[in-house]
Amino acid sequence: MAAAAHAHDRASLVVHLIYRLDFGGLETLLVDCVNRMPAEKYRHAIVCLTGYTAFADKITQPGVELYALDKAPGLGLGTHAALWKLLRRLRPAILHTYNLSTIEYNLVAAMAGVPIRVHAEHGRDAGDPQGLNRKHNLLRRLMAPFIDRYVPVSGDLQRWLREVVGIPDAKNLLINNGVDTAHFHPGAPADGQFVIGTVGRLQDVKNQAGLVDAFAAMLPGQHPPMRLVIVGDGPLRAPLEAKVAAAGLGDVVTLAGARTDIAQLMRGFSVFALSSIAEGTPVTLLEAMACGLPVVSTAVGGIPELVQDGVTGTLAPAGDTGALAAALARYAQDPALAARHGAAGRERIETHYSVSAMVAAYVALYDGLRKTKLNLKETITPCAE
């Protein structure tokens, strides 16, 4: 026990800075990495600019520290000071920030003496789906001298960082998202009905309202019986509930809210649908494909790199309700096609998007930066478990 405690004390501290720790894909990836990294090499603290929810209970790695800075809307200069004081007290080797809302704090970390700074880009929001906002991109460029590595999670985001934002290749490292294929695995198909499922935060960028419209367009004369299950919570829940009620779909559309049993729910779906207007590499798609589900999705962000159109699923233009409806109807009418695409998706995830490969890539990144910036002498071997 004493030896284990001593090894933990010698492990490098990584502080992960996130806007809010809540149910979502980015948060799932963060917690997976924290739980699976070798404890003898890395220990972790998670700092939330605002706060956290019961999602924090998914952290199983012992000794992970969790902090909430309770940032109010706006500039929040007090939050910068609070983070500086916290970093000076914790003395981490690495600060790892996530998405635009946290990028400016790399300057704070540099001022606090944190030697290694990593920034991950997991996607863009509904207000700027193509990532063309000049003010935001200027901020990303201005932070470049204080960031050792930008980590996009899709080839699309990597190209955008290079060609639009102007981040040099030496600082631009692609790490694919990964999923636990033992936890997310195929199950028995839904009995007697065709269940369209989606999982995601109820917000503009996910466009669940468009999926409801597509589902409504399918219903007249369709067989087998159909249901739509929307899993997730967020600011658009009330408008979605009103939309479902106004369309008279209350008996066949379920808003399931935030859930912790996602894998079990997915095994009850017949097809997974995603109607987003912007994405990186959505974790929910990885999970659905690992469960052997065919995918119907909009062709945005890194999704076309993940979903092979006509092989593991069907892609549609963003905002094209008719195309989404037609693709979903095709799988309902052809169960054999759905089974083939679902099996191909499972194989693709096992081959290219495993959680062990993702964690190994982050460990290798941290190891390499520690060796370079902290002048470590030992030979470091990446380890995912």
C-alpha cells in the first residue's frame, strides 16, 4: 500500500480544464482517459469553469480532485485569478484545456508556471459551424505561443486548424476519439417495431427538432410500427416537448432525458440517427456503431471520416429533412441492409476507434512533452491500461 502511495505521489499531475462536467461526449472521453491512464505515471484534477453534475460519479480513478470555479457569464476576470491561484497551489506538470471556452486560460497557466499546455478541439458550435468566426480564430492564434500542442479529434478539425486558423503542423496532432467496445456491444434487435434512437445534449447544434420533422414525414403509411427515442437533456427540452405535442406524436416519440444506461438503451434501437449541423467526431456515433447499429447522419465535421456512406450507414446534407426521412425509411423497409451496415460499423470501430488506442495516444503525447520540456532522462513507454 505504501509503495502504491509513493508511486502515486511521483506521478505527474494533469489538470483538465473544462467548461462544465455534465453528460456529453467530450466529458465521456475525458473521464475515460482519466480512468484508464496508468496511475503510476499520471494523476489528475478536473477543474470546471462553472460547475459539475452527477456525471462526476463516473470517475473511478482514485484520488482525482474535482474543482468548480463558479464562473458567471461574461469576461470573468475573477475566474482567471482564481485559476491562477489554484494552479500555483496544485503545481501541475500539464494543463489540458478543452474547446474554445477554455483556450484563453493557457495564458493564465503559463503565468502560473505550468510547464506543459495542451488544448483539444472537439468540435464547433451552432453559432459558427464552419469555424470562420474571425474573433474566435484570432484568439486561437494568439494563444498558440502558450500552447505546446493543439489536439483535434478529426481530420476535418485538423485541416481547419491548419488552413483556417493557421496553427502550424508541428503543433497540430490528430488523436481520434475512442469507445469501449466491451461495454458498447450489439444486442438483440427491437421486437416487432422499428426504433430510431438518438443521444445528445438538447441544444441547437444537435438539431433534434430536424429529426422530429424527419420522423413525422416518415409516419404516414409506414410499416413496421415506428418509435423515436431522444436521449439527453438541455436548454431545448421544453421547445422539443412542445413540438412533439403540437405534431400529435406524443405516443410514438419519447424524450428520455439524461441517462446513465446508454449502452443498454442503444441495444434496443434499430438505427441511430444524428441530425447535427456541426460536429467533431461524435462519441455517440462511436458508441452506436460499436453496438452494431446502422447510422443515419448529417455529413458534417468529422462524421464522413467515421461513417462510410453506403457501407456503415447513410449520410445526408445538414438541414435536409427529406433526405434523413428517406434514409431512415430505407432501413425500416430493409432489415437485411440494416444488419449489414450495422455489422460493418462494429468492425470499423473495433479496428480504428478503440478506447485503448485513444488513451495510448494521449499518454504518448504527455510522455513526449514531458521528455522534451522537462528534460526527462528515462525511456518512456506508452501504456493505455
